[in-house]
Amino acid sequence: QVQLVESGGGLVQAGGSLRLSCRASTRTFSGFAMGWHRQVPGKEREFVAGINYSGDRTDYADSVKGRFVISRDNGKKTVYLQMNSLKTEDTAVYYCNQGGMRNPGAYWGQGTQVTVSS
């Protein structure tokens, strides 16, 4: 059973930064791609950023390219999302996912709320 636990969400002003973390409880963490997705009420969950198993390949949604950076530490079984120059439209619940970069795999975390105020 894979458990993913996100942390680091909160309230920030537009233009500010946050770093999200997602820690996995699995021995096979280093063998899987990881991704971040987000969802606002009434809309479908959307892809934000993805990283391959070794961390040398990344992918971003056009809306966050140049502002967000995904990274991972396989020794700590953790994937990060550094979010800079935040905009009000980045407000959402952010979910960690194991199994795919852009296309999600089977396992999701519980989500962490990010709220960007104007």
C-alpha cells in the first residue's frame, strides 16, 4: 500500500512563494515517476508538474512554466514543488501522485490547500 502525504500549503500573497512537499511510504519510491496536480471546486483536476524516477526529466503545464520547479530526493522518498511568483489563479488543492509524470498513476495524496490572495 502506497501512502502519500503532502505538506507546505497555506495562505500567501500574490507574488509570493511556497514549497510543497510530498513524502511517500513505499520502498519503491525511486522506481516511479511523480507528479503534482491541482483542483478547484467545480473543475477537473489538472496537471501541474511531473518528474521522472531519477529526477533528470521534468514536465510542466504551460500555466506554471518558469514559475514552478519540481524536484525529488529519492533518499528521503520526497517530491517537492517550489512555487514562485504565485498568482491568485494558482489557488487550489494540490495533490501529489505516484506513477506518472503528466498522466496520473493510481496513487494520490490527501491534498494540501494553497490560497493566493491579491
